[in-house]
Amino acid sequence: MSQPEHYFSPFLEMSDPESKRIVATGDQEVPYLEVPQYLRFLGTINNDESVQALTPRMLDRAAIISFDEIEPDYDLSLNTAPNLGVLDITPISGNQFIEAFSAKSLELPQDIDRTLKVIIDTLRYDKAEFGTPVNVSFRKVKAIRAYHNVTSSMYIDSRLTALDYAVIQHIIPLLNGYGKNFGQRLEQLKNVIPDEMELSHKILRKIIDTGEQNMFTYGFNL
């Protein structure tokens, strides 16, 4: 598989708010395409040794949602499709849809903000005994804050559920490194993540265990 940047670079630039969201088409009659603000891009890739790992540039601009833990329900029976003609459906515009899921603030509750800071500081801590530091960019921090702002009210299981999902989508995929010392950094990370963040603990444990079995090569895609 070619790196996504090879053919997706113009779209990656749109992840920055200051982007003009204009793509060169190569068509002389319509040389440029203006991509509307409400348009979003989703993509799927295999996550194994048969494909190239996503680069830091791509990871910094995308939320990674893993479907590894989803098991098919073979007993599922398909119901008859609803008659859309009798449903009370009010269409909304693309801009209205985006507005409904846009963060109104980037502020976090103090305990959530403190937990996020400890996670980021643990990864950034620049000491040789913990291997290569992992930088969590301001772009990532902003995305995590926005995600929490929008979704925290939807989760009732735990106060940390929204942060748990944000971490596995935005931080866990950044954990790629080598050597026993980097493994120690991941152990430190596991120790500072609250037990209530069960998804982060589960995936991090898998990364650590797999790395120890592969000559201390750690990575989200292994």
C-alpha cells in the first residue's frame, strides 16, 4: 500500500483551520475544486504487517478508530427496513450537522484536564531511561478537548469514558518505538492512566505484550 500522503496530501492540508480548502483537479475546464467546510473524509486500512504504517504526519491529523475488538453477531437477523414515507424526518443542511457536533469550548473539568496532562507529560518526558519521547502536538490536544466537549454528556458509564475514547483515537496510535527503555515508558503510561479507562488499558497492555514478544519493537499496528 502506498503511503496515504502520496495521494491524499492536498486533503491533509485541510485539517488546518487556516486552509482555503481548494484542491487542484488537473482539469483545464475546472482547474480547482472548493471543498465545503461541512464535508468530512473517512477511510479504512488494514492494520497489520502487510501494509505500511501510517506516518506521524498522518497520525497527527486523523482520529484512528480500531475495529479489532468487534466480533460479528452471527445470530443477527435482519429486520424489515422501515418505511421512510411514514417517518417524521426533517432534513438539515451539512453546515447544521457539523454545527451540532462542534465543540462550544475547549475547556475541560479540572480532574479530566489533570489526567490528560499527566498522560501527555509521561509521553513527553525526555529521559534516556524511558527511550524516545512521544510528542503529543497541540493539534492533538485540541482535538481531544473538542471530542470531550461534544461527547462527554453522551457517556453515562463513567466520568472518564469520553477521555478514554479520545485517548485510544488520538494518543495510543502514536505509540511506536523500540527498545526496553521505550517499553518502560509504556509501563509508566499504563501506571498513570486511571483504571476506569478500560479501553486504553486493554490496548496499551496488548502493545506492551506484543512488543516484548517481538524483540522490544512496540507499535499500535503490530
